[in-house]
Amino acid sequence: QVQLVESGGGLVQAGASLRLSCTASAQTFRAHYMGWFRQAPGKEREFVARISGGGLHTYYSDSVKGRFTISRDNAKNTSYLQMSSLKPEDTAVYYCAAGPYNGGRASEFPYWGQGTQVTVSS
């Protein structure tokens, strides 16, 4: 069982930066891919980014590529999502997730955090 706790959300203006953190309880943290997803009101949850267990491989959705950076610190059991050049359309609840496989679908991640709200004003 992996428990995940996100932090770092908030209200920012367009063009600003924000960093989200996700801390895991499991000692097997390194064995899991870490992913970030988001869900805006009335929309389905969508993939944002994911990173391999050792941190060497990262993947991004086209909508955030070049603006967001996913990373992890296995010594701290923590994954990060650095968000830059934020746009109003980035407004959503952001969730971190952990899973054993390299997949971009929410169904491939069995463990989820509670979510943190990110609101970008224009």
C-alpha cells in the first residue's frame, strides 16, 4: 500500500510558477512510476506527466511540454511538478499517482493522493 500526500497548490496569476510536491509513505517508492494528473470542472481526469522509478525517463502531455517539469527525490520519497508559464487553462485539481508500470492512463496507477487545487487567474 502506498499513501500519497500532495501539497503546493494555490492561486496564481497567468505567467507565474508553482511547484507541487507529492510525498509517499512507502519504502518501495523507488520501485514506482510517479505520475501527475489533473481534472478541471466538468472534464475527465487527464495525464500531465510521469517519471520512472530512477528518474531517468520522463513523459509529458503535449499541453504542458516545455512548461512543466516532473522530478523526484527518492531519498525523500517525494515527487515534484514544477509548473511555469501557467495559463488559465491549467486550472484544475492536480493529483499525484504511483504505479508499477510505465503507463499514461489513470487506470494504470493504483495509488492516488487526495488532490491539490491550482487556480490560474488571467
